[in-house]
Amino acid sequence: MSDTKAPLLSVKNLTIALPEGFDRAHAIQDISYDLNPGEVLCVVGESGSGKSMTANAIMGLLPDYLKPTRGSIDYHGRDLLSLPEEEKRALRGRDIAMVFQEPLSALNPLMTVGEQIDEVMLVHGNTNAAARAARVLELMEYVGLPDPATLRNAYPFRLSGGQRQRIVIAMALALEPSILIADEPTTALDVTTQAQILALIKRIQRAKGMGVIFVTHDFGVVADIADRAIVMEKGLIVEQGTADQVLNHPKHPYTQRLIAAVPHRETERKESNGVEAADEVPLLELRNLNKTYRSSEGLFSKPRVVPAVQDINLVLHRGQTLGVVGESGSGKSTLGRVIMKLLDSDSGQILYHGMDIAPLSQASFRPMRKKIQMIFQDPFASLNPRQTIGRILTDGPLANGVDKTTARKRAEELLARVGLDASAYVRYPHEFSGGQRQRIGIARALMLDPDILIADESVSALDVSVQEQVLRLLRDIQDQLKLGMIFITHDLRIAAQICDQIVVMRRGEVVEMGPPSQIFDAPQNEYTQRLIEAIPGKEWHPEQVIRDLHKESI
Amino acid sequence: MQFIKRFSQNYGAVLGLIILAAIVFLAVAAPLLYPGNPWKTVGMPLLRPLQDAKFLLGTDMLGRDIAAGIAHGAKVSLLIGVVSTLVAVLIGVTIGAVAGFYGGRVDDILMRFTEFFQIIPTFAMAVVLVAIFSPNFISITLAIAVVSWPSVARLVRAEFLSLRQREFVQAAVVIGQSGPRIILTQILPNAVSPIIVTASLMVATAILTESALSFLGLGDRNMMSWGFMIGAARTMLREAWWMSFFPGFAILLAVLAINLIGEGINDVMNPHLRGRKQ
């Protein structure tokens, strides 16, 4: 990047006011940055930081109640903010294109994907149908879709998440724009797919010399793709520089905090304390567990059969944290739900303290439920919005015959234990942030003194800094209470941070099992190797950065 | 508090509330305003409105006061509307909740049972039921309830089917709460808004059904009712328009008021529609 080249796009002092009643006055304040031709600019931040806001302002996609109050977005001498809608529409797609987070909702379910790529060219005045058709095939080929001639006639629901995102990218590329804006384009995708899409964006950007604005929350992704990076917090740019500066020599305390929170492997963590307990009866043992989903048989159709859990054998000891890792559809959540008996298993045994709980009816299992508890994924859906926190916490003990005062005392202890104020007891879930709600979820699980705790993607919905706090809380609890914990996650980095043993699942089967050191340093299975390979930012070591910072300060 | 504030911003709903309050007042004050039996002849037959200062809305062909009839009829209409809706909601919520929560075979049986009521034209069924159990307040109320609960059951079942999948309900299962407890304390409070909205609109339908039954002569013979008054006036339509016009207008006002209130409650309780006027 030479300094002599004029920037493609330059945002100057952009300020967008929020309507009254929000927690701050401005969605973004005084944002200035340049996008140069041929570079990938990453905008990083946590939820609510306003990182998507400039991208939306550039595309003219701000909702009605948000109005830019100051500043300009300069593109080839024109200010995009004051451009009339007509001219802005001509620019969209032709000069500036966008890729959205969720490819399924970005595509029209009633049109074939070929038609949708075609339409982009049609609305921009390309009336030559044959030329458009040829271009559709060329684009689909270019974004790496197999067999474009057949696939162009497919509807979006037929395609996998990664293929859909490739279609969206092909649409964005149809008119050879000079700027591509990608708003969290890989967040909804599995890691292996994410790695492919990142490589694709990088490849296209190199080949076409486009400027790319890439909005993300994931520092790993930044490390993989960025030339320059901007870190945002609460609507302000706190740090801006080349990728190397921001990632390896962060200056602002907020950036440093974020980087410290990025999940990474802890080399000094003790591994596999399952060995010491090897001769006692395991807390939980799964033997040849099976669960298959079957759709009901129609008159003319065969039932769809999806084996979600196949012949699983696992052992969980007291004090052990077992990570279950897999991509979407691997059956990892089904496994958790089958152990919880929220779903019935088809065959196999679930031995709890040596007793098979699989054949028990719901009614006869209910008294034992308190010993196996779960922390759910979505902190917003897992708490009843109509109940106070006190009610949510004490419901469990009350259902198990504990009296009110004891339950209340225990609830107050646990609120303090998970780092919440005692006043939370009388408040309602909507008054808390996502991280706080997840703490409440953890407290609810602990109210019943369980032996086994199953955490199903319990930190996936949280920002990295909150994620790190919740993980630390879980680890403290584990160290003190010596539970058996099953930690289900799609993120290998998080599993590495908290687990003693990791189980890698794929299509309902366990493909590899072992301590993190084996899974990460010497993965045996080809699929595990692919997963490890796909982890974003593996060339970058946040823990090293933080260690260096500490050294400098001393 | 917030509910009242948002509700009061909806002018239609406030208007509806004022009209309804006036009708309720009329119903309660009827024995004081128009003491005595509204069925009794009190003046000359077929007096036009305002012809005699004693009979503001005129009299019918038997010399009965139209205004007294409307005031006393308000009580019947409102009472039957509200009570039959309450009974319908009770049946509908019970069946819908059990079907939606337990699913499977239970759901199949209960929904087939519900459909059994849905395949018969509702008004025809109400007529038959009232005709079988001689027309009186209780049989009319029950007949209206019996024909209107299936829509509540369908609605509640749909709500339960979706709420049952939510994580907080699974969390309740996991902490060992029993099925009935989960239905009552976890799911039902979250399904209350659509139930209230539907119920408020059902009151209006019930009033219309009662009027229609009375019009056909299937009303309670001991209670004056708007529908009966219109029915009695149908032979005199050209000679004495006021006999059917005023009770008809009363029905219109009552149903309109309740619909406005129902819409208002819906707007306030349904977060997706909040602020759609902006």
C-alpha cells in the first residue's frame, strides 16, 4: 500500500445520534477512517460497539430513526450521506456491494440462486440475457461452487450454509464493485466453512484489487485476513493501525483487554485427572448410546432418517471436564439432551453411578433430575421473562421439597457466588445483560447441588470479554465443587481452555477422543486435523502478546 | 403503569372504553332510571321519539318504553357476553394447554374432539342447543360458550407448542418441576397476552350471537334484550323505524366499543406491533 494512492473511500468525523431513551447519546461518534484500494480493513468490536453502523451508513441502510448528524463519507468526490436515493441505488451493487451475516435470510427462498445472481445484473441495466446467463455460470465457478450448471437451478434451502454464502458473494461480485462490505459474513458458519469463505474473500480481494471492509467480533478472523484494523468500543474508535500493530502491539487498554479475553490454549493447565479416579465407579458412563431422528412416514414418502447419536461410549469422572466438540449437525447437542433425558434414546445405556437411567420413565426419573443439571445456550430464552430471579432460582429446590427460607438463603449465597448483587433476587430477567443472565443460569443449575453439569454452548452467545469471565467462573466452580462437567461447544479454542478431555464428534459419531494436547498437537483423525487447521488466527498467539505487554510494563 | 400509559395513547381504544363505560353505567343504573318491568305497557303505542317527553326514544306497538328496553337489555347483553366468554376461555385454555404441552396421542385426541365442534356451523349449533334446553340465561350462555371455545383451544395450543420448545421450559423440566406445574407457572403466564386479546373480541361476538338468538325468539323470556326488541320490530319496519333502529344502534355501539378496546389491548401487548404508527 503506497501512501501516494488516494483512498477509495474516506469516512470523516461521522456521528450518528441515537434517539432518546438509549444508554448513550450516539450510536457512533466522530468516526474517521480511510479505505485504500486493495486492502482488507477489519472493524472489530463487541456487540453494541457500533461496528456495523458505518458499514450500514455507507450502504444507506440505516433505519429511519438513526440519522447521521455530522461528518461525511467521501467516495470519488461525492458525499454518500447527502446523495439522493436514485444515485445511491445506482452505486449499490455496481460500486459498493455487501455480504450479510445470515446467508439464508439474505436470499429469497422463492427464487433459484441463479435467478438471484442474474437479477443483480438485470436491475443494473444489463439487458442481454445470454450474456447474463454466461456471467452467472462464470461467477458461480469463480466462488468455488461445484457444478454451476446444475446448481444455478437450485433453491437456497437446498444449499449448505457455506454454499449459500458463496452465492451471496457471487451476487456481490456480479458487477465488479470496487468496495466490498462484509458484515460478520462467517459468524453463522462452521469453522471449516468459515476458513473456506475467509480464503475465498481474501483470494477475490487480491485478484480484483478491491477494498474490503470486514466487520467482525473475532480477533482470530482479524489475524487471518486483515491488512489494517479498527477497534471500536461504545461507538468510538479506540485504536486504529495495521493488523500487526493492533494485534501484536495493542496500545489501548480496551484492545489489550479484548485480546487477553480471546480464548486460547493454556499450556500449563493440568490434564486428564480422570486417571487418578480410574478404578472407582465413574460418575457417568455411556454405553453404545444411539439416537435417530425420524420424520413421520407419509403416504407416498419414505421417512427421513437422521442418525444424531451413533454408538457413543463415554466415561465421565468426578472433577473432570469433558469437552464435546463438533460442527453444526454433529449431534453434540442431541447427546447432551439425551443424557438429560430431554430426549429419549433409542438404545444403549446411560449409567449414572452405575445405574442405568435410560429406561426410566419421566415420572420416575424426576426425583433424580436434581443431580444432573444443565446450563443452556441462549441467556435470553432460558429465563422465564415473567418470573423474578428469586422465583427462577428457588423453583428448583421447592419442586424437590426444600422449604422456602432455606431455598431463599441458598439463592442469595449463590447469587453472591456467581458475582451478582443480592438485589437481583427481586428483579426480572430483562433488567440484566447477557453475561449476567448466564450467571443466573449457572446459579440455577447449582441450586440443586448437582453431581453433573452439562453446559450446552453456554458461552457462544456472549462477547469475548464476557465469555472469558463466565468461563473463569465455570472453572472456579469446577475446581471447588469437583463436579463432572460436560462442556458442549463448537469452538475448539474454548474447549481447549476449559476441558481435561475432548471428544470430537462428526455426524453423530465420536471420531477422536483425548486430552487437549493430543487433539491440538497430534490429532490422529483426518477430520480433527481439518478442524484444527480451520481455527481462525492460529498463527497468532494472543497469550504471547499479553505476556509481552506484562513484561514491558514491569 | 406502562400498560395504562400506552393504552391511553390509543385514541380508538380510549373512545371504546368510554362507550363501554357508558353502557355498563346504563346497565347498572337501569332499575333506577327506568324502575319497573320493561315489558309493561306504560304509554300510548307507537309514539315517535321525542313526541312525548316521557318517552325519549318512543314506544313500541304495545306501548312499551324503547329507552327502558335498551337500558335493561344492556345488562343481558353484557352479562351473557362476558360470562359465556369466560366459560369458553376456561374450556379452550384447558384443552389447548394440555394438547399443546403433552403433544402426541393426547394432542391428536383433543384436536379431533375440537374439530368435531368446528365442523358444525356455529350459529346453527347454538340455535339447536338453546332449542333443546328451553331458552333461559344459563342455556344461552352455555350454548354460546360451547360454540366459541374451539378457536381459543387452537390459539392456546399453538402458543404452547412454540413456548414448550423454549429453553426456560426445558430448564423447568430439568429442575424437576411436574407437568401441570410447568403449564400453570411457566408457560401460561407467557401466553396470557394473546388469550386476553382474543377473549376481548369474543365478548363482542357473543353479544352478537345472543342478539341473533333473541331475534329468532330464542331469548330468555324474563329478560329484555336488544335482539328481542329488533325481532319484535321486524313487522313494523316501515311504520315505526325507531323500534328497530335504537336497539340496533345499541348493539353496534357495544360491539364497536369492545372491538376498539380489543384492538387497543392487542397493540399494547403485542411487542411486534408496538410503534408501528411511527
